Amino acid sequence: MSTSSHSNGAVGKPTSGSHASLRGSLPQLAVNPDPGVWYSSDTLASSGKRYLVPDDVSDGRQHFGADENVERGNWTGQMDFLLSCIGYAVGLGNVWRFPYLCYRNGGGAFFIPYGIMLLFIGMPLFFMELSLGQFCSSGPLTCWAFAPLFKGLGVAQLVISAIVSIYYNMIIAWSLYYFFASFTSSLPWADCTHWWNTPDCSQRLPDAQCTEAPLHKYLNGTCYNSTTFVGLWNYTVFRNKTGISRHSPSEEYYNYRVLNISPTGIADMGPVQWELGLCLLAAWVIAFLCMIKGIKSSGKVVYFTAIFPYVVLVILFGRGVSLPHAWDGIYFYIVPQWDRLKDAKVWNDAAVQIFFSLSDCWGGLIALSSYNRFHNNVLRDTIIVSLGNCLTSVFAGIVIFSFIGFMAGEMNTEVENVVDKGPGLAFIVYPDAVSRMAGAPLWAILFFVMLITLGLDSQFTMLETVLTSMMDQFKPIRRHKTKLTLVTCIFMFLLGLPLCTRGGPYLLQLMDSYAGGWALLIIGLLECVGLGWLYGSDRFRMDIAIMTGSTPSLWWQLCWKYFSPLLIVFVLLFAWIDYSPAHYGDIYFPAWADAMGWMMTFASIIWIPVMAAYLLCREDGSLRERLKLLTSPTEEWGPALVKYRKLVDYVPGFVTDPWGTGTKQEPLDYDNMAVESRSDIRIEGVLPVYGTPSTSRGSISNVCDQSLNSQLSYGNLSFESSV
């Protein structure tokens, strides 16, 4: 067979003549149904088939059955990563924060700014972080070699993930407390007959008609039979005259039994409450056992923890919509109030919710994707997880409001008087609704198992972010990952013990208000500047192209450079203008507590200028030269494996093996690339070979089943251009 020349490393497909002669002389074989997957080596050995690709050249496929990156490890399968991302993004906030924001910001009208912010901020940043981690196979502390000046962003993400994981596990501990308390014939939050109930419990202040003698109405809204209290003939009058509000049994159970909350605020912390301490210990034990082997163990646990919440949501949906007055709540949830779209705060809330709902800029997405195989389709994962997360939020809102509508009907009040935000929606409103249903303990168990699994997925990733960052920075400790995980869990458990005190709920609210928030927005803005402008969105798109086989559309580039950073700036400015000190219900924190909250914020973002200043001082030359050096990629930047670094032929002088010979990248000579042949080798399916990003993949089509007794060179096949 004759050969035809090609340039720039572009490989075409066989000409029709050579293709036909090859087909006519060889028997036909079944085409691999999934040519993008390398099945286990055992499977291939048993079938006597191997792909005809040298070990040091990427064939564009994902090879499963063994770790691609032996030093760091990889996900065992594609679903491990996808479910981990879904579990990380779909968390407790989908159940309690999104429904409340919809209610507060115009019901169904809120879906419009929410969807816009998803397209312009949420998905672009999600795609950026997944691509970054996968391309360089590095966690959030070591992935900044494309511009070392930004290394402080990784430290900030590490600190945020550590702080949030401390209080996030406390919420899981509350869910465990409720889960254990649900194993009873009568739920303890169903009535006002317990020692923790107060005279203000709703069942002790019932409504009364007070129209017949000898009942007597008093001006403060109460009704008496002689000297015996009967109830309230007008609750509004009673509340205005006395300043006393009724509390539901579930509210008193949450505040006075589970939390035993201090009435005076954060200043009165008190000792650790042993029941909450044991639940927190159980939460960290579960986290440790699931993370004991890193992604190899957590990647299997997520098959349950990521899927089970959807099963429970579907079951609860079926039950919820069948309850009386359920559609009143759903209507209240989805009916649009179009005039609210004129309010800038609605758009701000939508942007903030998208930012936190998808977990952008926490470092977890970079950590998860760093364990991907190089050719994983990261764009597909971005679309699936982003849309799945948002649809889950909407669906969870329908489920929650169906129960809220039922509860409002049972209490003979309006839906807006039942709605609560934050943990109150999960630990007060829903338990109250469940207690009014037949088979209440069963529904309570299902709901709190759902909360536990929702929380654990996010907790796994935040903990993995901390562990991955430390192991990437200090590589010798990788061999002691189990011990490191144990020490980290013990340390975080001890730091979380103050949350088990009577003042713990105030401290948790303070951490939730200040630990993330603005710091995450600043990190997102700087990520866009670093990757979109300094490193270059054009080059980043080409990096993604050699991973996925196709160049991302111009839309992503426009978002990374313009739309996303501008919208983040808008959100930041609005948040600063609309700032108000943190508070817990009607209790505002003292100045020293607010100062402690700001210290949590600066504990993360302070590392951005500190690391930049440190790196600038460490380098030689003028300030301009040092800035140029630290905003340019290092020699080690790029894929972690040499065979993938060889694909980066679009960067002049790119070093393919900075850890060995230091040989600079030369264009791949496919004409003279020889592969040692064996009698049991077959060419099967479609074999993609990468040229420059400006060219499409070439392919070697057809299959052959011929004994080869000499070297088979790509140069011995006749190609035509496929540019």
C-alpha cells in the first residue's frame, strides 16, 4: 500500500481503495458497542483482543480496570464521579433554602432570574472548575500552576471547606437525633405534654369560640369559664396585648429539647450536651468509614447516598399531593408575581442561590474532577449535574409546599404564616406536618434518612477537598491516607463540640453567615480573571479540546471573560450595599460576635494576598518581571501524565516531561510511528488520534483479524485529509 503525506500531525482516514482491499481480505468482527471505554484487562485477555496503541501515546479513550494515574488514583467508573458531583451539588439547601427563596421572591417568577443566573454564572463556573481539576489532575491547593500568583485561592477554598464541614456535620447530627427519636409509636414533637413544653405551646393556647355562657371574653383575647382558662377567642388581639406568640410542639421540641437553646444568645454557651455530642461523634464516624479509602470507598457509597434521596422525594411527593389542602401550598409556591422581577434583590438572591446550590468555588469540584481519567467528557457531566441540581430544587419545593399547604389547612391559617426558612423548614415545619399524618413515625424516618444522605454527600466532598489539598501539597503523606483521614475527622470533631452547647445554634448561624458568602464570590471573580484573562480562555478551550475531543463553544469563553465576572461584581456590590449584621431569629449578635464572623471571612480570603506577596518576595527581578513570571504557566503546568502532555502541541516550547528528561514537545510523527505487533492483536472499533485542536480527530476504521509478523506502522496505511 502506498502512503500519502499529511502535515501538522493531522491524521486522516483510510482511502476508499485501501479500505476496501483491507475489508475484502479479512473477516468481519462485531464492533465494540462503547469504543470510548477500555474494559478491564481481564475481559480483554479472555477475548484475546487489545487496542493497537502504544502505551506512551493517548488514544483518546478512557481506560477502566486499573488506575490511569497510579500515584493519585482514579475513580473506578464514570458513574462514581457523576454521582459524587450530584451528591455534592444536591444538598440540604435544596430542601430548605430554595423553596423559601421562591416564596419570598415572587413564587414561579423567581424561576426566571434563577434560570438566567444558572446559564451566566452557575454552569460556566462549574464547567471551568471541573475542566481545571481534570486537566491537571491536581486538587484545589496545587492546580494553580497556570498562574502561581493565584495559589492563595486554593488555600482560601481549603479553609472554607474545612470551616463549613465542621458545622455542616452538626446539621447531620441533628438529623441523626431526629432519626433515632422517630423510632417510637408516638412522635415526641406531636403534642405539648412533655417536660420541655412551655405554657406558650399551641395546644395549651387553643382557639375558643367563647360565645356561650358562662364563658367570658377578656380584652386581651383570652376566654375563661369563671376562673378556668378555656382558650383564645382572638389570637391576634392576644399577641398584640401580651406580646406572647404561640409555639408549635415541633418548634418547642427543636428549640428546647434537641438544641436546648440558650435564651440569652451566643454569650451563654454552656457545657457540651452529651446527646448532641454523641450524635456529632456518630456523624464523624460515618464520614470516616465512608472516606477510609478515599474515592475508592466514597465513590461506592454515593450509589446509595446520591440516589436514595430521590427515591424518598418521589415517595413523599406521592403522599404529599394526596393530602387535603396540598394544592393550596403548591399553588402558593409556583404562582408567579411578575412585579417582583423589578426588584434587584430578587436577582441578587437568584445569583447567590445558584452560586451556592452548585457548590461553585468551594474547591470540591476541582478535587472531585482531579481524580477523573483525562478523556472524561466533562462538558456532559456539567450539563447533567447543573440541570439535575436545579430540577431537584424545584421538585423538592413542590414536595415541601404540598405538606406546608396541608399543615396550614390543619392549623386553620394561611400558607405564608407557616413558611419558615433555613433549618426551621426541615426541623420544625416538616416534622409538624408529618406528626399530623397517619403512620407518622414511618414518614418521619424516611424524611430524616433523606436529610442524612443529602448531607453526607456534600460532607464527603468537603472532607475530600481538605484531604486532597493536603496530600497534593505534601505528597509523602499519601501512603498514610487512612491515618490522615482519621486524624482530620478527630480534629474536626473536637472543633465542632462548641456547636453541641446551648449557644451552639447561634455559633452555627454565625459560621453559616460569614464562612462562605462574600469569600466565595471573590474567589469566583478571581478564577474568571486568572483563567479567562491571564491564562487565556482560548488556550483553556484548547486544553478542554484535547480532553473531550471537541472544542467548547464560544459561549463558555464569553461567560468566563465577561458575563460571569460582571454578574459576580453586581452581586458583591449589592451584598455590600444591602449588608445587615447576622442574627438568629429576632436575636441580633453583639459586636464582638460579628467581629468573630468577619474573622472567619478573612481567615480564608486573607490567604489570597498573603500567598501572592510571599511568592512575589521569593522571586528575583523587578516587580514587573516577577508579576509576569507568576502570572505565566510553570514548566510543570499541564496534564499529570507524559502521554497526555504530548497532546499539547499547540503551545510552542511546551515541556512534555518536566520531571524526567525535560524534552520539549515536538509534533508527533505519525508516518514513522511504529507499533510492535503480535499475533493476537486486533484493531477494533474506532480509534481516535488527536492532531492539533484546529483539526478534527482522524480514525482508523474497520476491524482486522490477521496475524501480523512484522511491525505495523501508521505510515503503511493510506490516509486522506479529514481536516
